[in-house]
Amino acid sequence: MALRGRRRPGPELTASLTGGAPGLPAPSELELGRRAYRARRSRRSTGVALVSTLVFAVVAYLVVTRSPGWPRVQTTFFSLSVGRDAFPSILRGLWLNLQVLLIGGACVVVLGLGIAVLRTLRGPAFAPLRLLATGYVDLFRGMPLIITLYLVGFGLPALRLQGVPNSPFVLGTLAIVLTYSAYVAEVFRAGIESVHPSQRAAARSLGLTHRQTTRIVVLPQAVRNVTPALLNDFVALQKDVGLISVLGAVDAVRAAQIYVGQTFNFTPYVVAGLLFVLLAVPSARIADGVAARARRRQQSGSVL
Amino acid sequence: MSAVLDVRGVVKAFGDNVVLRGVDLSVDEHQVVALIGGSGSGKSTLLRCASLLETVDDGQVLLDGEDITDPRVDADAVRRRLGVVFQAYNLFPHLSVLDNVVLAPTRVHGRSRADARDEALTLLGRIGLADKAGEYPDRLSGGQQQRVAIVRALAVHPRVLLLDEITSALDPELVGEVLRVVREVAAQGMTIVMATHEMGFAKQVADTVCFLDAGVVLESGPPEQVLGDPVEPRTRQFLSRIIDAGRL
């Protein structure tokens, strides 16, 4: 917080860094030399990167295509006709994954935030709640997702309780929400703890209650601080929604599996895999963008 | 005249470190009290105890005669009657300048947004920052941020304004603009307790100067006496060091 007083470089300084601002004296010989050197260096590293990437790609291509098993692998994993046939049903399955992702993602944010707030409550009165939240996080962060899926997906309906749904879609979403909320709660907690105590002191000194302070002052800053980490978890969630297939929900993975069982050709898996990648790419780019913006905000003016 | 703020024998320790060893301090209405003393002498801790940001380990703090250190007292209700300004400004970075100022009046004091906004703009205008109302704090200089922080504290019409070394984080050239605001607020009759290293300012504005040393008020009185002709050898030693550093 002590650094808050530091002023951002003004427009004059920014202009001198980018060069060519009106009213700026013409660059000196020294500066021109430095710019030429930097441009040379930058061209050279781009060249090196391009060539090495190309060489690696060619070598990888040759090694794979010249391997003794390649023709067989090509027909079982990369068959265009099988892929085309399987595509529509896989795409329909992916729609289910997308629903799990969106509904589950929303639930994860709410539940995770709630648990994180519970974990940061102070005072002996809240000890049971705090303990409960800590126990929850320990349990579901430690339990492999696949086991949670089995326990929730097969265990809950086996109780035969009134009102417990037995749709693999609902149960699968529930299991994923349970696990991911534990992770996301920890991310939120880190965010809450990253807000300097002086912010809380300032809010309380204005007469805001603990609850108001948390809601109006701490959480907005906490969420902003951890948005890149949250988006990363969202990308992870995007592929883990494919795991609901183990409960029998006909999602993209399951649809591919059914096709594989019929044709003994693995191409549908590759198709499903690529579709998941395509789904993940936009959010990965958004995550990168948000992280870069956060970095710029924190260290404007630095060259490192 | 009864004291607005009355500190009686306050003790505060952080683990083994006893910061306040029985501090007495009485502040009357419209009075400006400057707390001076070296780092670690307990100035900030005293202010934090008075604003209930710390719990005292012994003694009492009375606000308008009410014992606010009583655990049965609603601490939030007490803090509503106080204004605190911190060394590091502590503006809320995710809120605009205006929202920083109207937050407590609307959320704590239940005033209408339009009403709070009008007053906030008037106050911001008085410190020359009305045009910055829509800006976010990190677009402001340190001096501007601190002036906004003062306005934020004033917007709740506090009984006492507690200023905790509010110029210590500022460039020398920005100190003046902040002190000018404090001087104006004092002139309007606000009761102020300020921890400060600005001896010249304390001399001009304060009615009483208290020298804290090792957790007690060693000496207090009118500024000419405490700063000009101190009785205690420790006070003299402290002031001579400040004079050597060119700060008085």
C-alpha cells in the first residue's frame, strides 16, 4: 500500500518511451544506435525461434510417419470417414458437456466463494463453521475426482431417498461442483488474504460492519486479484466435464466411446479430444489476456 | 468543558512488546492535539486504540463520556462517530473518488445517495478535487489521495478526527497541500488528534502537544512550551535530533 502513492508515468514519459511524439527532440546518435541494436536483436531471436520450430516439426513428422506402426495407427486413429460419421453424435454429446460446464461453473463460483468466506471468519463463535469449511476443502481437494464421481453417481441413488435424482447428468454435475468448489474456495481465500489488512482497517474505521467490509471492500478486490487463477481453473473444468461419461451420461466422450465400440476405430476419441481443445482455446486466451492486464496494472513502466 | 475524548491509563502490548504503559490524554471539543515522539513510542497504537482498531489491554477510552472500551459497547456504532486518516491513505482502489467518499454516509449512516453525493462534491470542491470525483485513486498523486482520505473521514461528520502520520508517506512538496486542508478543518472547529513528525505544523496548529516516549505521555502542554522549552531531558534530546535533521 505504501507504493500506492507512486505516480504513473505521465503522458510525456510514455511518449518518450515509445518515441516519435510531437514536440520531442530528434533522437540522438546514441539512441538511434541503441534502437538499431534492439531491432537487430529482436529480428535475430524471431529467426532463431522460427527455424528451430520448423526443424522440430519436420523431425517429429518424419519420426512419426516413418515409424513401422504408422500406417496402422493412421487408419485406426486418423480415419477421416470414421471421424465424419461419428462427428454429429459427438457434437450432440459436447452440448451436454457445455451445459454441465456452464451450470456447474456457476455453482462452483457461488459455493467456492461461500466456503472461502466461511474460512476467513474470525472469532470463537464461528469455529464450527470454519472447521466445517476446512474439513470440506480437505476432503474434496484430496479425493480424486473420479472417486467422487463414483460415490456420488452410484452411491447417492443407491440410498433410494425420496427426491434424489438419478440422472447421471445431475449427479455428475454435482460431483464436479463438489470437487471444484474446494479448489476454487482456496483460490478465493488466497484472494481475500491478498487484500491488505489496512483496507479492512479503513473500512471498519468508517463504521462499516464486518459483513459490509467483506462485501463492499474486500471481496471486489479479492476477486479482481484472483481472476487469472480462476480462469485457469475454468479451463481445467472444461475438460473435466468429460468425466461425467463414467456415470453413463451420453456426453462427447461417451458418444465417442459408443462409436469406438461399434467400429473398433479410435478416431472418434481423437475427434472428441480436438473438440475439447477447441472449446478450451478461447477461454485459455481470455485467461492469458486477463493475466497480462493484471501484470501491466501492477508494474506499469517496468521493462522486465 | 467536558472532554470529547478521554484516554485513561491505557495499556497495550503486542506479545512481549508493551507499546503503551498507561497513557492519559484528554481532548476537549474544538481542540487540536498533536502527538509527537520517536518511532515506536506508541503514537499510532494510541490512535488505533482510540478508534477501536485495537483492543486495549487495560485502562479506558471515553468518547463523550461513554466508555468505548467496554466490550458490551457496539464497536461499529462507536467507529461511526470517529474519523480516521491513515499514513498510507488506504483509499479503496476499486471505487472511484466519489464512491470512496459517499460509501460510509450511504451505507452506514443511511443517507440518500443524492444527498451524500452533493455533500461529497462540496467537500471535494473545497480541497480542489471536484474534477477528480470520477477518477480512481491510483490515478491521483499521493497528496491528492490523502486529501481525499481526509474528506472521506469528514463526510461522516465525526466527533473527533484522528490523523495517523498522514504526511509521512508523501514527497515534501506534497506535504503542504495536505497540511493546508488539515489547517482549514481545524479552523472550522473540528476536534483533532494527530500523530505527526511535522513539528513546524504542530507548532502552528496544535493547542496541545504531547510527547510520547516508551509508551507514556512524558510531557504535554502548549506547543511553545513543549517544543520551545521542554522540561524533560528526553524531550529535549528528541527535539534536538529533529532540529539536527532540519525538520523544525
